[in-house]
Amino acid sequence: MRRIHDTRNYHRHGRIDLMTEFTISESLCSADSLYSKALKLSSSYGEMVGRKLTEMSLLRPGCRICEVGGGYGSLMRGLLETHSPLIGQVLMIDLSGRLLKRQRECLKPWGSKVTFVHADISELIPSLRGVDLVILNEVIGDLDTWTDLSAGALPGEVAKFVCDYGLEIPEGDKIHFNIGALRLLEEICRKGSPAFISEHSSDPIIPPGMDYLARGLTPDGFPREIRLKDHTEYTIRFSHLMRVAEALGRKTRTGSLIEFLGIKETPGLRFIFTAQASAKDEQAIVLEFLDHVREYRWLIVSGD
Ligand SMILES: C[S@@+](CC[C@H](N)C(=O)[O-])C[C@H]1O[C@@H](n2cnc3c(N)ncnc32)[C@H](O)[C@@H]1O
């Protein structure tokens, strides 16, 4: 039966363990993490995000950044460790009181530069002001999702999004629709704030020369359920996000997270993935990470 899937109860009250969710930000929380070393990455994920934002002129002196759903605070720590002089103020918004506490601990070195707000972004977004950049890293898959819809009988709000933005919808009666993600992005675009988004996508981009990573994936797929410990999330249809942003006059840039992380095609990687074999612990780590990250995308929405 169709319904709106909602993770608020889990995030407000649950004992969230991001290691069981295998978030990219935590896996690459520093250059010394198990995954960074196995993949020979010399920067934390937060530093890489900072580099990309700088390249796109989105980290301007004194800028005010809002990170929603910052988890353990690792992305922001990596960003501040390497780009703090450019950043004026940081606002961390999270629905989980427990995670906000961890963020406070993690970001203590930056004192009053960082403030924390315990809130649901879906409720807070209309009143959010004075933000130069919004970061949403592995958050939008947690937001409201309509599930088990029939193409011929879409709920009014979904039908309106589909019609207003010309969104493609598959045939059938098991359709999931990322309504919370689209509502949030619509609001961010209307405010004119640039945004950096990364999430598990339903329409992944496979980096050039790494076609073997597409094995078993549906490249132009629609949201599917991902069952995690004590809750469920949905993959995100990035083409829908881009249509909404572009229809609202925003510019979009996107790509695979594999390329974003600087993971390059090598005969070694190809062998590990195609043979699905690992003779050493390090290879097992690389295989596990590649198999996970290959569906991830990043998206930057901005005014120019
Ligand atoms: C999967 S975790 C990702 C954490 C972190 N960004 C990372 O990449 O490791 C999702 C985060 O979003 C927060 N969250 C989920 N729903 C939210 C909502 N409606 N409003 C604000 N935060 C929310 C969770 O508490 C958690 O911090």
C-alpha cells in the first residue's frame, strides 16, 4: 500500500551508528583511515569537499556554511582543518540530539565559529536565512519518500512535481518518489543558496574507462529501498534533483563520487573488482569500498 516513508523517529530517538551505514565521510574521515590507506588517498573527505568548493568559487572569504545532518562531524572537521580561514560561520543542523553532541565535541577547536541547532530541516528550511552554502552529505536519502506508488494514480503533490518539472516516472505500481529531497532542494533553490549534495543515487554515473563497475547496476534506475540497521533509506534519482534546480534557474554540475575522490582506473583495481577476489586484507577493503561507492554521485547547485 502506498505511504510516506519517514525516518524521523529513528533519527530523533535511535542510537545511530554511522559505521553500520558505511558513510563515505566516515570511511574517509582522515588520511589515516583504513579505507583512505587502502585506496592511497592522502586527504580526508572534508578536505576534498573543500577543494571542490574552492575550485567552483563557492568558498568565498567570510562565507556562512550550513551543514545539515553532519553525523559525527567528520566532514566539517576536515573542511575546517584545511579551509577555515575562508569560512566565516558554520551552522550545523541535525535532528539527532545524540549526533549533535558528537558534532559539538568534534568541532570544539573552532569555538564560536560553529553553532548547533537541533531541528528537522524540513520544518526549519523556510525560516533559514543568511546562508551562503548548504551541505547535504548522505542526508536526502533519509527524507520523506512516497513508496509503492502506481504510475497511473500518483498522489496530488507527486503529480504536481512530475507535471511542473517534467520528471520522468517509470511504469508500474512499485514506484518510490523522493518527495522530501525535492521539496528541500526546491526551497534551497528559491532562496538562491548554492548547495553541495552527495548521496547514494538510483541513476549512477560510471567513470570513463571503468565500465566494469556497472556490473549488476541499473544505470538509469529509479529509487530503491536500502535496508539498514533499524531503519530504511531510499536511493535518490539525481536527474529529478537536476530538473528541479534547472527549472528554478540554477546551474547544476554533477559526477560520480569515484572521480570526485580521485580514485583512478588501474589494472589492480580492475582485477580486484572483476575477479571479486582479494588475496590481502587491503584488497578486500578496496573491493568493499568500490562496490559501495560506485552508485554514489555528487551534485553542486549554484547561481553561476
Ligand atoms: C546517514 S547520516 C549522514 C551523516 C553524515 N553527513 C555523513 O555523511 O557521515 C544522516 C544524517 O542526517 C540527519 N538527519 C536525518 N533526517 C534529518 C532531518 N529531517 N533534519 C535534520 N537532520 C536529519 C541524521 O541525524 C544524520 O546526522
